[in-house]
Amino acid sequence: MAATYDFPSDLLAGQEELHQVRAELLALLKRLPWSVEPLDGFSDTGGWRKVERPASPGWTADEQAEVEKLRQRERELAVFVTCHRFWSEIASPETVDARMTLKHTHENPS
């Protein structure tokens, strides 16, 4: 039976927001062109794996700002979650299990 932990509400909220910010950032990066700067396309068919990229118009200033805003928030939340006072209350051997449990709490809402 897996251990249960009484995570503080602010830690749970921080972890949930971290999941949301990472999902939003990933979705944004998938929509954006492959290169931040405008670059010509290329094709490499001579290597062990064929690689092709169309020309990239680059990212707009707004797109760059949105990515930076999300990355900054992701860093803030990661620091908040990993440095939360709750972790000092957990015995060292249980820390990894507790952190993994926290990461997956959104998958099994109680």
C-alpha cells in the first residue's frame, strides 16, 4: 500500500499550477515555428536519418515574450514546490516517494 501524505493546500495549488503552466508552455512551443529567429529551411538526406525543416519566419516579439513569461512562471513554481517547508517534515527515505505522490495527485483527485 502506498503511503499517503497530508500535503498543505498551498503546495498542492503550486504543483497544480506548475502542471498547468508546463502544459500551456508545451502547447505554445508546438504551435510556434521551429526557430526563434527567421531561418531558411534545410534538408539533410545524406545522414543516417533524414532531417527536413521548412523555412521558419521566426517568432514575433509577442510570442517571445509569452514564452519567456511562461518559462519564468515555471521556474518560480518549481522553486516554490521544491523548496516548500513541507519537505523538511518528511523523513529522508520517504522524500522521493512523497515528491512522486505530489506530482501525480492531479491524476487521482480524491
